[in-house]
Amino acid sequence: MAKQYQFPKDFWWGAATSGPQSEGRFHKAHRNLFDYWYDHEPGAFWAGVGPDVASNFYNDFRQDIALMKQAGLNSVRTSIQWSRLIKGLETGEPDEDGVRFYNEVIDEFLRQGIRPIMNLHHFDLPYALYEKYGGWTNKKVAVLFADFAETCFALFGDRVKEWTTFNEPMVVAEGEYLYRFHYPLQVDGKKAVQCIYNLNLASAMAIERFRQSACEKQGGRIGIVINLTPAYPRSDAAEDLAAAAFAETFKNKAFLDPAVKGVFPPKLVEILRKDGVLWESTPEELDLIQRNTVDFLGVNYYQPFRAQAQTAFDDSEGWLPEKYFAPYEMPGRRMNPYRGWEIYPQAIYDIAINIRDNYGNIPWYVSENGMGVEGEEKFRQANGMIADDYRIDFIKEHLAWLHRGIAEGSNCFGYHLWTPIDCWSWSNAYKNRYGLIALNLANQQKTLKKSAYWFRDLAAHNGFTE
Ligand code: BGP
């Protein structure tokens, strides 16, 4: 018998993108870390394609938002680029064209009846702040971020009702200081740990400014977008369980706990202290973090993390979190053959229950989920439409588990797909496509994929039947 998946009233059906991945470099002088990296090492990027044009949202935003409307989106997250909005990075002086652009974008979303969710940092630290201060390892940058946030609240808070401080802060720490996929491409566990702390501090400082601003009186709420990779142990052996527990604490709780509960996981603090790599903090900062927790949570979920006991830790590069766990390539796990990420929809249910039981059932939404596919042009049909049935199936499977979590009481208010329109994706550039709307790089045309029509029905019916 057909099963109906009906979602709560006013559910957010939407999609997420970011400024650096969609807009294009409209101000070449104002560079973020990726702009800088590309200018110096274009060969590190897929097909040598950098962020110069991206999906040209800077010029095409009205047409793009109209396409998003056609795909039935009732809400969209994008980000305000710090390096574009603020020209005087030390003085905080806004750039006139940046202010005009973001004002027009927000107004256009509202005109089309789409709720804009504005994020303040999506891997795009201004390069000048790296050059001068060493980036997120320096607390001065956290203060400057709070200043930038305050400017955004003052400029746009009359119309933007949902804000998020950071997208995937853990990926910033991992990419910059552990696994070398974000500039400055270093391996330095101690810096990674300080970076984790400083990002938490920066988020709390921005939230404090939010509470001091007029935003709340205007009906605003503030959250953070955290990528969760639930850690599952290889077996029930004590060593594997301990490995998964540490991976869960380091990868997920290091941001989840301070954001929602206002405190770092005591176990993490204890281990980092014992190993001599604990971050530098002050009682005043810890108090500020405690006082400034989020109103809601965005959760990006792509894949789980399978963990096993570490048996061969190589400490030649100093302290690393892998001292306590090793990745486990579970035989038979289901993989996305294109992106190399595991597909495990049930984790979304586990996340829902975890938030319900361990995080006070705080309101949350799936802020990213999606399937990256290489070479999607081969699925283009004679009528010109890309028939991405695999994406529809992927979304359905995740929604079915999410539905169950909600039925069991988890306080989830939305689902956003990554991404509305195929966009530029860091060093992977255009290798993997995620969009509901295809971008043809050869002629810059944007057309709805089959999934966009399916998503429109999903949003119109507030659910689907299977
Ligand atoms: C998330 C990021 C997005 C986007 C997505 C897809 O981690 O928030 O910015 O890049 O992953 O990742 P990728 O393009 O590397 O496949």
C-alpha cells in the first residue's frame, strides 16, 4: 500500500547555496582565502576552474531567483561575503556596491515570496585577515567577525528573519589545519584545536551582537549550520566503541555542545588538556559562550563516519585527532559512485533523535543534504531536461527517515537541498553537480532538472506518497 509522508505545517522546502560559490568575483580587490589560493595555484582546482564567475548570481540573481521559485522553493539560504560587503576590513566600512547587491538580492527573494536565510561565513575568510593575523587561529579575527555580523544585522535585519553565523565550522578547522583542503593547507593539530575554539567564540560573539541589535524586536532568530557526521563503531568491542565515541565528540560535539548548551564537552577538554593541546581560553570568553547559545540549528548531513580503534597512529606530524580513532571502510557500504561518499539515509533519523534526546529538542532543520554527480550531461534527454531520478530517490529516502524522526517527536522544521542551481564547489569546481537546476557551462544556460519538478510537487503537497 502506498505510504504517505506528510510534513508539519509551514515546513521549509528549500535549498542552500553560498555567496562564494554562486556570485562570482564582483570585486577582484576583495579576496577571500579561496580567491587567493586560486590566484596562486589554479592547477589545484578541477579543470583549472576558479571562482571568478561561479554561477553568475551577481549578474543573474533575478533570473536565478525566478527559477528557484519555479522549483517550488519557499526558503533559500545563501551567504553574505565578508570580503565583498566590507571594504575597510579594519575600520568595518561597508562597500557601497556590496550593500546595494545584498539589498537587492534580499528584496528580490521577498518579492518572489521566498524566505531568505542569511549565513555570515561559508569558508570565505577575507584573505587580508589571514595575512595580517593568521586567520581563525587569532582571536582578533573573532572580534572583527562580530563587527561584520553587527553591520549585517543593522543593514538587513529589518527583512532577514533567520540568520546563521557559520556554515560547517568544523570543515574550516579540518580543511585548513588537518586535512589540507582549504588554504593555508596545513597539518597542525594544535592550530586546529585553537581554530575550533575561536570559531565557537566568534559565533557566540556574533550572537551577542544579534541580541543587542534590533533584530529580535523585528522577529529575528539566529542559529548556526553544523555538519554532522554521526560516528558508528566498527563493532561492539570496547576499543571500537571508544574510537567512535571520540570521533563523535571531536567531529560533532565540539560545535554542537557549545552552540546549543553553551559548554564544550568535558571529555574533549579533559583529553586535549592531558595531551597538552588544549585551546587557550579565558573565563570571560567561556562565560560569553555560555550566555550566547543559538535559537535554532541547521544540520548539514551528507555521510556518516565509520570508526574503528586506532592501531597505527603516526605522530610524526604531532598531535592529531586520529590518535584516538581510525576511519573504517565498512565492506558493502553503499557509496555514491560519483562523489565517493557513503549513502546512509538512516543517519538523518539518528540525528533527529539525538537532537530530541540530548539537545533539549531545539528547533532544527536539515540545512544541506544532497547528491553530487559527475558528468550529469549524459542524463540529458532529447527534450533538453536532465533526468536525475537518482537524486529524487536520494531525497525521498532521506525524507522518509526524517519523517520518522519527526513522527517520534523531533522538532524539525525544514529540509534544504544542496543546492538550487549547480554551483562552483571549491577545489572540486564543477566536477560534481548537486542542483535542482542545471547550469550548462558551455552556454551558461540554466534549466530545471527532473528533480526540480518533483521538488515543486513535494513542496506544493507538503510531502510525498511512495
Ligand atoms: C558542503 C558545503 C558546500 C558544498 C557541499 C558539497 O560541505 O557546505 O559548500 O560544497 O558540501 O561538497 P562538494 O562540492 O565538495 O561535493
